[in-house]
Amino acid sequence: MAVIGKIQKNSYLLLIVIGLAMLAFIFTDSFKNFGGGEEPLPSGTIFGEEMNEKELSDLQQSYVDREKQNASYQGTDFDAEAEDNARDQAFNELVRKKLMGQELEALGLMVSSAELNDMVLGNNIHPWVSQIGMFKNNIGEYARDSVVKYLDGLQSGPDPSVDTALYSRWKNAKIQWSEFEKELKDARATDKFIALIKKGVYVNSLEAKDSYVGNNESRDITYVMHPYGSITEEEVGFTDADIKAYYQKHKNDKLYLQQSQSADIEFVQFPVSYSALDLERANEEMESLKVGFAQTDNNIYFMATKGEDKFYSDTTGFELGGDQFIMDVAANKYEYPASIDELVQNSKKGDVIGPFKTLDPQTNATQLVIAKVNGFTSQDRAWVRHILISTNSRTDAEAKSLGDSLIRVINAKNNFAEMVDKFTDDPGSKANGGEYKWFKKGAMVAEFEKAAFEGQKGKLQLVKTTYGYHIVEVLGQEARKLPKLAPIRKTVKPGVETIKEVENLAYDFINEVETAKDDSAFYRVSKEKNLVNNYAKVVLSSRFVTGFKDYRKIQKFAFAQDAEEGDISGPILDNSIIKVAYITSKVDEGVPSYEAVKLQMKVPALREKQAAHYIDIMSGIKNINEVANTIPSGQVKTANVKLGTGNIPGVGGNEYKVVGTVFSIDKENEGAMLTPLKGEAGVFLIVLDKVNEVAEQEDYTAEKESILTKRAATADANVMRALRDKANIVDNRQKKAAQGR
């Protein structure tokens, strides 16, 4: 890959290289494999058999179409993550059907038409039906009439000779509903299977008794614990050799087995910002939309097809705001910027105003907005300036007297702003000369509001509120037009030329790294170019990679069939940022290499060494007080422990093994000192002081019912887990996508 940057940057050279490669292909033995290539990778296997790709693809498309339609009805975005979730649901549903198929067939479990009707229209509506957006009323509740109306519409379709597109949509809807009904019946049959399993869950009296004893019987102990945190590596002579020994012993443990391929990468970023030319073109595009927007009678459709927002209203009232255009549905906040207020006030119904710039409050991206004026409402607003004389630090009489005095001075000298600076107790308006501009009714306390909206313009008023006395001067009053707007927003994006310019910078970086040919070149060149060197772990089975919005692109690089340590990527455009990545290490699934798990194994390896060291020291001492005097952190403590809790009061965290060992000692051995024990928090030496037995009960029904409830609650999950384990399911979807197989 030493010339990748130069080849990709120079398209002429690329053509030459491709031509030479084709000649080499044709005139060598490689023609023997023509038409072959890498074996296609199945999306998954169940019971060792490959999944039917068409069946999976059709089911995934059905789920995607359904969720997309549901999102449309609910007015929510259907993004890449939502599509991934829909495909996951389809995959899991296909797995469930395969797993349950043989079980249901063996038991003869079926679902009748009457049961299906009951789930869709009857008294036991299935959640899948009630959660569909188009089957809900305006307050979000399931509406049976909507289902009836929808199903009636599926009975007889439109004439295909009149409207082909409408007929196609009807036909697809009919097919989707038929598939949905099949899934409902499958789900209902599975519910019956799970119900049978739950009915078969049983707890016998001996289990109930053991549980009761375990939760109530206790042991009184005296103990000394030396915490691992007090034992240094130097004290026990801990070295890398101990980690390697631990690795050899535990490398096949499930905890350390790599469940998925992974790669460690470093990457640098080249932000791509729009240019002046990109902004000019975006303005031209928005200007061209204005003509059609002004002429259309279907504002909602035009907004949905031409804009980026899922905003299904063309009569929303917008108020005068600050610098930005705000459409916050969740907060019910709609504002247009002050910069276009003159345009708004001079507009009439049907006008399309804009385009004007704003910033997306979520991403801070620059957007252009055009908005169709669809009517007006009126709102009274006032503009005032004031001086607050607080009563917190003076009496009411003193505050009023000062207010009267200041009014006389201001009337005589016309120096309101000067008096604000010297006397006001309102920090919120002091920097603005005491002004509050164009606020609406309800924004101020009642007395202040009355002075602002009913007071004479230019006349000084002394108004008392809960804050103190205000000297108020009205600077303006008006009945402001508030527009009802149908907005279209579009993000200004960098064009092809702009991206190419930044891409060339990335290629220059790649060339320098590859020309250097040393292992530290990526890090060194990034520092020389003042680029931040970022790190991320890419896991093939994960859909999240730190620093990347689109995980697919970096996975395709990191897990390509020929990808190896030391490879450098071409420019990757991700979320308006061009990134270049470098593979520092790769780990295959299965038994990990020593280097891959060295850091992970260091702590447990150290714990083993620490425990062995102090178990050896404690084992030669027969008295617990002597042990306490021997170890640095020795302190004799007492505690009452129960098997059901698994912890020792005074010791953080669970100590199941230690507590279990204590409960293995019977009453005849009260007073015995146990051998030293390796715990989770440290090394223990314990004396069993007393066994507190519980009296045998005549009836363990309550305990039995408690266990039964817990078992029944997890029965379905446990059954599916057991079936999945038996089926040995392999999910290759991420690998298939990354390698293009």
C-alpha cells in the first residue's frame, strides 16, 4: 500500500496502474480463477445451516418499510440507526422462527383465524398493532375504527389503469399486511409455547426450605483482611513473567476469548467547511424553490419533499426572537430572527420570505431558510427602560424617597442612562442602559407590565413591585404582527470541489507517511502538521466507533480481507470531516494473543501473586491476633454474615467464595480458624464464632411462591437462550458488510 496516496490522488496514474494490473491478470495463471473470487459469506448460520439470503432480505425490507411508514406517521426521523434497528428486528425474528418452528411443530401449536382477529380487532389487541402510529387517535391511544378503515381499504384497490402509482402503493400495503398477519400468528404461537413452559415451572419443598435457610441462617465471625490495595508489586516481586504465566493458564477462559475481531486505530481529521461558492449555490437553490412554494396549494407536501425537517404544520405561529430561527417542537418554541423582522412585518399572506441564514441548535451547522407566510396573529409588545431601587438593603420609605428624587433629577437633566449606571439594582439590564426591548404580555410582574403597556410614552413612572421601586419610562408600544409560517430549512453543505480540496490535503498527509516507511511515521507526521492524533478501538460486531458517525466506513477499512497492521486508509468522509486512519494492531476472534490481553490480565495476575504471598505468611500462624500484628493493615473485626447476601459487613463488594466457605463449616466446628482465603477485596483469615441456625418451618409456601414467581418471570428468556445456544447461531452480517461478501 506504499503508493496508495499518489495513485488515488493522480487519476491518470490510476488508469495506468489499472491497465497494467489487467494485463498481468490476463497473461498469467490468474485467469484460472476467472469468475471465482472469494466465497460468498452467509449472513448467518443456524444449526450449522446457512440462512436463506432471499428470505432474510425480504423480511428485512418488510421491517424497514414498516418502520419507515410508522416514523412518517409519527413525524420522527428514520435515520441509519433506525434502519439498523429494523434490520436487527428482522434478523432476530427469522432466528426466532427457525428456532421455534421445530418446537411448535412437535407440539402441534397453531393459531386460528378467530385468534388472529382478536389480536387485531377484538378484546386482546396485540401490542404490535396498538403501537402502529396510524392506528392511534390524536391523543395517542389505540383507535379500533382506524384499523377497520385501513383493512376495508385493503379489500378493494384502485384501478391500475387510472393511477398506476396509487395502485402500486395499495398492492405493497396489502402484501405488507399479509406478512404482518403471519408474523402476528407466529408471535402468538410462540406466546403459547412460553405459557406452557411457565406453567411447567415448579419448585419443590426441599428447594423452598434450602432457600429459606440460606436467606435467614447466619454466622458470627471474627476476621482479619489484608486489602490488595495495601500490597505493592515490589513487595511480592510481581513481574511480566507472572502475567505470562497467568495468560497460559487462563487464555482459554470465556472471559478472555475474543468474541469478535477488533482493530486498534489511530486517525487524524481534516474538517470540511462550505465555501463562499457553496453558500452562493445553496442560496440559488433556495431561491429556485420559492417559485414553486408560492404556487403550491399543498404546503405540507412541498415542505416534506423539499426540506430536511419532519414538520407537518403550515399554520404555526412564530414570535420575534434573537439571532436564530428556532423550531423546537418539544419545547413548543418557535421564533424568527430579528434580522428578518422588517421582511415579516411588510409581508402578506402567500409571500415566501428568505432565504436567510441560521444555525442548527443541535449541530451548529449553517442552514438556509425560506418560509411561506400563511397568515398572521397580533401580539402587544412594549419597549421600556427602568431603574430598580431594591428594598433588600433599604426600607420601603427610603426606596420610594430615592425614586422620587431620581425622577426629579432625570426630568431636569435628561440623564436616564447615567442614573441607571449609578443607581439601578437590576444587573440584567444595567449594561443595556436599563432597557427591556419588545417583550410580550406575561413576561413581567403585573405592576411592571401595567406600567409598560398602559403608561404614557416618555413619561417617568414610579412603580412598586416585590423587587422594590422601579422608575419606568415607556420607549415604545405596538401591536406586532406574528406570522404563521410554513418553513423549509436546508443545511449548507460543502460541494464536490470543496471536498476535493480538503481530500488533496489528506492525500498529501498519506504520501508523507507512506514515503517515510517507519513505524512511527503516522504519529510523527501528524504532529509536524499540527494534527491531533486520535485513538479508537474498532470492533467488528459493534455499531459504535469512538470519533466516527458512520461505523461502516471505518469497519470496511479495518476488516477488509487483506487489511493488516500498518495499513493506512484513503480519505474517509465522515460527518463533514475527512479522516485518515492507521491500523496499529488487529486481534482475531478466539484465543487472544498475549499482547492483546496483557493489560486486562495484569490485575487478576497481580491478585493471585498477592494472595499467594499473604496466604503463605498467614498459614504459619495459629492465632488471629498474632496474624493481625504481623500484617501491615491488620485489624481484628467481627461481623454477622448471611449466605443469601454474599457480602461481609465492613468489606466493600461481594465475597461469595469467602462467605460460601464460611457456610461450609458446621456447628460442631464453632471456634475453628479457617485456612487463609483469597477474596475479591483482599486476603482473609477467619474464625467461625457461632452458627445461628433457624428453626424449621411447618410451611414453606411463601418461600416457594417467591421462587416460583422469579423463575416464571425469566422462563421465556431462559428458554430462548437455551434454544439459541443449542442452535449455535453465527451472525456474519457485520463481517459480510465490511468485506463486501
